[in-house]
Amino acid sequence: MKVLNVISLILIILGGLNWLSVGVFKYDVVSEIFGGTEEVGSRIVYIVVGVAALYALSLFTKVARED
């Protein structure tokens, strides 16, 4: 389970950095790599990052217990 937490965190950080580059530089790294936002590769990356974010919601209970 710890591996899943780490993978989820990495994906969320990478997704956040991509959104930072979109907001600051108007440059979408994912769509640039895969050839556009509508390409299958881009959509898969967006979905995987979104699922990682949904999974991370379950980590709130673990963080709350640690405090």
C-alpha cells in the first residue's frame, strides 16, 4: 500500500507541475509530448493523474490520524 501512496503522490506532483506550466507559461507539457490534448496518450495521462488525485483523497484520514 505504501508503494501506491508514493506513486499517487508522484503523479499528483507531476500533474501539479504541468498545471503550473500551463498557468505561468501557457505550455502544456503532456499535450506537447503526445501531440495534443485530444490524443489518446494525453487523455490516458490526464485520467491516470485524476485517478491518483481521487486516491489521494483517502490519504486525508491517514494524515489526520498522525497529528
